[in-house]
Amino acid sequence: MTTDRTDAVESSGVTATESDVRDITDLYHEFGEDRVPAGQRETSAFPVLSKSATPGWDPDTWEFTVTGAVETELTFSWDEFRDLPHETQKQDFHCVTGWSKLDCAFTGVPFTELAERAGVTDDAVHVMFSALDGYTTDLPLEDCMREEVLFAWAYDGEPLPEDHGGPLRVVTPHKYAYKGAKWVDGVEFLTEPELGYWERRGYSETANPWREERYS
């Protein structure tokens, strides 16, 4: 099925005025002195990088799942996911290949919203994200339970382009962007750490841009 992304996303009401946007671009103070981390260069472009080709998706059959160490496993259709409480944040985006794009406005559902709905159990320590193209990436639970970790479906007031992860991607501005899965379709809460796609291939598990943690 050919996806009409504009209709699918705009019907959820992603338009936000400037006063509605939460600016979290100052989070770098928590990690270092410079907004653009060492080894990064600022760019006005938004390069496209993926492990494979852009997968197709059908809004009528798409599902998002929350599984693992939770009290209640959850499944959302596309319409149900868009109806979840969401917000727009101004964030910075740091790619492990060395470029940073500042002041990106992403709209989506905070990670904490899903965690609270599912009821994360006390033995959960790690999170695995899965995606339509088979990609996976992992993070410690504490790195996910931050206000700026979003499941984003819009970028700068427009539907998230499919080559940038649409219909839905994770954004993690405190980490290199490979920690933010494109085309994300599920999250699993784990009781033991596991490695994702790039992490198994030598990329850093911690991925802190201000420490240039690019590789293990």
C-alpha cells in the first residue's frame, strides 16, 4: 500500500506554536562546556544515513509494541499511537559520523509516557528498540527515562520524512543518533543488557558525544 504520510500525520494535529515548543537545547551543560561536542561540525543539512534501504509501511496494519519487564504489555495501532499525549521539543542532533544539526523541532510521545502506561518492573535495567528494517539499538533504562527521549513522528512541523525514519523514530539528543532507531516499531524492557545492531559491530554502548564515545 502506498502511504499518504501527510494525511496520516497531519490528522494527529502536530502543528505547534513557538510558545508550545519545549527548548531542551541547553542539556549539553550536563555533559560538557560546548553545545557542539568535540569532533563534531555543525551543519544546516540533514544527511540521511541508514544500515539498509527505507522500508515500506502501511498505516492500517502498522503496530507498535511495548514488551518485556513490564506489568502490562501494550500494542498500539498507528491511530492509537498518534492519540497518545505528545509534545514538540527543540533538540540538537549529533551523528556519530561527525556532524551536528542544531535546533531541530521534533514532535512525538515521550518515552516516559509509554513506560508509565506499561508499568516498568523493578528488575528492568535495559531497553532494546526494534525497527521495521530489522535494526535494533540498546540503552540503559536510566538513559531512556529522560524528558528529551521522544518517539517522534514530525520534524519541523512536517511529517517525519520516511528516509529520516518516518513514520516514527526515536530521538536521543544526549547520545549519538544511532541510539535513536529509525522506523521504530517496538521497545522491550530487559532485565539484563543486550547489544543492538551497531553495538555488536563495535560501536559504543554508551555513545556520549561529549566524551567522543564512538566505538567500544
